[in-house]
Amino acid sequence: MSTDDRPVVVSLTDPAASERARSGTKAATLARLARAGLPVPEGLIVLPEAGRDWEAARAALAAGIAGMRRGLFAVRSSALAEDLEGASFAGQYETELNVPADEVPAAVRRVVASEANERVRAYRRARAESVDETSGLAVIVQRMVDAERAGVAFTADPLTGDRAEVVVSAVRGLGDRLVSGEAVPDEWRVRGDHAKRGPGSENVIDAAQARAIAALARRVEHEFGVPQDIEWAEAQGALYLLQARPMTALSDVDWNPPFKGWWLRNLRLGELLPEPVTPLFADWLLPLLDSGHARATREDMGIAVEPASAVINGWYYTTAQGRGSPAGMLLRLIRRPRALMRLFTLLVQTQRDPRKADALLTRLAERWRDDRQPRYDRKVAEAEPRVDAMSREELAATVDEVGVLAGELGWSVESVAGSAWKIEGAFNRFVRRYIAGALAGSYQRMIIGLPGTEPDLAAHAVYSLDPYWPTAGEHVAASLDPAVLARHRRLREEGELVVAACRAALAGDPVKLRRFDELLALARRYAVLREQQTRAFTRGWPLLRRAVLRLGAMSARGGAIEKADDVFFLTHAELTVADGARDLRTAVAERRSRWDAQRRLVPPLEIGAPPAIARGAISGMVESARAASRQPDGAIVGHPASPGRASGPVRIVSGPEQFDAFERGDVLVARTTAPAWTPLFSRAAAVVTDGGSLAAHASLVAREFGIPAVVATGDATRRLRDGQIVTVDGSAGWVEVGGDRWGADRP
């Protein structure tokens, strides 16, 4: 008994169990569901007051256990701040499973003690919880379900927010195999009476079982009136409800573009925008970049191609068809035959026979090297020393000019550097057709380690093209492993051995040997050009960031915003308002909150249906690059971006604040990477990204560091978990859960 004579150990069906202020959110939720008739395993709640007289509480606990059916028990936390809509605290407190009856009291004490763990305190600080850290912790003791299968279910799609669909995940045995990341679960999507199976290798439930689990989840949702995330288990044909919480970070989102077409997150600027963009980027810098791009295409191709960019739920997308209808663009091209021929050469000949496109690409590369890059560099160099003395008008004009010049460079990168992967594809097709037997591994081994592609970390390397984010020069600790250059030279030497073997295989056919040499020379030349262009592109970003923050400081002094970096959550028009003329602090707070929510979304890599010719070209390139390999059941499949095979523990990295925690031998798993991520590659065993392409930063840098990479997996950051041991096959393009912790077969 407690000091006020109220019981400190109560049954889940006791009215006291529903007092959230005493029993905590999780226990109160289970108590309500049990009273509503849902299949919650029988159990007890040890209330926080039990600590005042532990011996009496121990006796009450023993009596309660004696009144339950024999077997093992699960002992879990139930904190006041746990399972809230804004903070789940999932996995923060200790949980003990398969506990014998006589060991339950000791397990309860260990769970209570976990409230003092540093990870719990850090999570609380990160969520700015107002709950008193000393408020105490209730503990749930339930009969252990000897599950034959278990998992979770969401009553709304956690990626899109679609509330018409229940997403069910299932594994064999206990659900901790899913939570710990030991298994890749089966995934089912249930919409009404229709159940559709997705990826997974467990083969543990069928459509009827998926519908039954979905129905249970819907009952929980009906009880609370909001979308729910439930844990379930099945034993001896009976379905049990183990836990329920409101879905955190769920937004009512759709991914509808502004007009029809095939919209990609990885095309053009998307490769360097790993986060949702801020309002100021979307409203000011993005239109400047698009304007410069259109100006450069008019100059180079004889027709202005203004890229159609869109910001959807905060995320950047673009469509290759440009603005206007495809029919309208075709009509414009027919009227400009020279422009049509140039575009045909750039888009088609580069893939079919790059030797026929070399003359055009050479002219485009010369215009970049002799004109566009020097003009851009001069403007940046001239403005940098003057930023701190510029007026508001001068700062805005500088951003305008540098933004347009960067957009022009963006076209040069797109047309020249963007052709490198097409040339590689043609080279790879030749190799696979005529000398596959002489090639041990991927063709990529012959185009890495080249002089001029040595890994480096320029001060202007970006984490994101959105200047909200600091550049590499602002991270004092950013550095590369000194052994990187030695490894790079070794890759070149190994590549030359592969080249020699291929040339020897063609020695009896001079025509094919000459074509091999020509294609190899082109692939290498444009690989080096690609590296030079992409590194130089962001030369102006430290200047852009300084200029915008100066404008923000002026607005903060005038009282329009709180602090300088609030400026990124203004629109361009708001930024031009005279200092102090409007109080924009409320608008900034609302936009920051919305942006934070958008960061938790997992945006699709593409929206809409691609033209058949485009889909065929991309899939053909990817499949030709994929080495023959047995794909393990349940593997996460993406694009084979950098050859080799390695195993290690997963480390999911979402931003620069996590760079220092990344350890040597970890497998880097991220949505996408950008140049400022380069130091991590020197410590990584392998790289896996949600987005990307064969020409993405992660692909190119992983090759130069000699580590395997798989990109464009779609959702690896959601399906994998920190600490999981995975095997990454960068030649075949798959990731398997499990493998030798230190095993590696580098290219």
C-alpha cells in the first residue's frame, strides 16, 4: 500500500490503471483497450509510488503474479511522457522479456532505474519535454505471449499520410527481431478488403492474416479517434494487442506536382538537396538558378529550356520535359533544326555512340572552362571581401547575380558532367558484349583512381544547396584520412591491370581494340571533367550564405525577426520590407515548425509515370552495370553505384550534427549525400542511400575511396536501424541484413 492507502500494484482492469497521471501513457492506453474488449494480455501495473515502500510493493506484486496464469512475463516501462503524439520515447527505456515469475521484482527495479539513463535524458532534451524528470516511472508486467509471429501496424501510411491504407509489418517469432533490426519484415498494405504484399523475406502471414491485423489496428484507431501505431503478436491462432500509440510526425500530405509529367527528386539540383528547402530558397534562389539555366541553354543549344522545378511538401522536384506541353516543345524544336540536332546528339548519341557526341561536348566543356566558370569565380572573388560593408540593396543584388551565374554553371554541369554516366554506359555495353570474360568485377574499376579525381574537401563544399546549411569550411573538424590518397593511387594501379587484361583479350581484333581504347579514353576524360565541374559549382555558396545572413541580421536588428537565420523562413518579398516595418516572428515560427515536420517525411524518388523511352534508358543502364550475383531473399535493392562488397554496422546519418559520431568501419546510410559529407567516406565500410543515381555524389565519391555503394534504394533509412550488421554488394546493387562484421571484398 502507498502512504495514502491506495494500492501501488494494480491490475490492468482496475480503474486506477486508467489514471494516466499515475500509471503513465502506455499503461493507461492498454487499460482502456482491455476494458473495451480488445485482446490485451493480462497484466499488472507497478505504480511510481511503489518506491516509497518497496518491500510492501514486492509482496503485492508477488500476490498479483500468483493470481495470473503461469509462464514467463514481459516487464516494460510506462512513463507519463511516453507514447505521446509529439514524442514516443520508443526504445529509450529498458524492456525485459521472458522473465520468470520469481525474477519479476528485480526486473521491475531495473526498468525503473533506466529513467536515469543518459539516452532518456538526451531524448527528453531534444523534444523539449516539460515533464518533470523526477516524476517517477510506472512499470507494466504482462504475461509473455510466446509469439509465433509478431510485428507492427500503422493505420495510415507513415510515408504519405494516406489514412485509407493500413501498413502491416510481420516477422517470425518475437517482435523484437523487427525492432532490433535482426530481420527485414514482410510488409502488407491493406486498403478496405484488399491486401497487397510488398517486400520482405519472412513469408510469415497471408492476406487473411494481414486483414485481421489491419482490422485490429482500425479498432484501436476508432477507440482513440486518431491514426495509431500498434504492436501485435499471434500465438496458437490467437491475435494479441501488445501496445498502441498515436502515430508521431504524421502529416496529411499528398505528392501531387503542379502539372502532369514525370517528376524526379534526384535530377539536377535534387542531388544536392538532401533536406526539404527553406521558404527563402524556394522563393528566391531556386528561381535564380532556373533563370540562369534557361539563359545558358539558349546560348548553347539555340533554344531556351527553362527547367520545371517544384517544391512539394518542402522537397525539391523537377521534370525533364520542361515547362509547357511536350507537343509544344517538339513544335519549337522542329522550327529550329539545329537546336533539335544538338539536343538529339546530347541526349541520344551520347548513349548510343559517344564518339559522335564528343565534338559537341568538347565545345560545351570549353565554354564552361573559358567563360562561365571564370565569370562566376571573378564575381565571387570580387564580392567576398565586401560583404560585411554592403548595404541591403547591394547584398540582394549580389545574391541575384551569383544565383543566375550559378544557374548557368548548373546547365554546364548537367550537359557535360551529366553525360559522363551515358558514356560509361556505352563503354560498359561494349565491355560486356566483347570482353566480359576478361573482366573480373565491374567496368567501373577502369575509370576510378584517375589523376584529377583525388578526393578532397574544399571549404565551399556544401551539405545542401540551400544556404541555410553551413558549408564545409564552417566545420573545423572536417578532414580527410591521410591514407585516402594512397588508396586512390592503388585503385588506379589496379585499374590499369584490368585495362591490360581487356586489351590482351582484344589483341586479335584491331578494330575492336581501337574502339575499346576510344571509349575508355572518353569515359576517363569525362569522369575527370565531371569531378572538376561538380567541385567548382558551389564556389559561391559561402558568399551566398554570408550575404543572406547579413540580410537576416539587419532584419533582426529592425525587430522583424528574432535572429539572423530566421531569414531563411521569410519570402523574398518579406525580406525587402524595410527594417521593423512588419513583425514576422509568428510567421517564422509557423514555417520552422512546418519545415521540421517536412524533414521527417520520406519523399518518393519519383512522381508520375515516366515516358517508356526514358524508363527503358535508365533501367537499361542500371541493369547493365549490375554484376551477376545471387540476390538474397529480402535484400534491399538499389543501383550498383560503386563496386565491391563489405559488411559492417549500420549508422544512419541525417545531418552534419551526427558526423562526429560516425566511426571507422560503419556503413553510412543516408537519404543522400553531398560534398560536405566527404570525410565520412574515408571512415565508411560502405555507403547506402535512399536517393541518388549512378552519377550521384555518393556513387562517385565511393568509387574514388574504393568502397562499395548502393544508391536509389528508396527507403533504406526507414528499413534499416543503427547497429544492424549488413552486407553491401556495390557491384550487384543490394544490401542484405546480416554478414561478417569485418568482412570486406574491396574493388
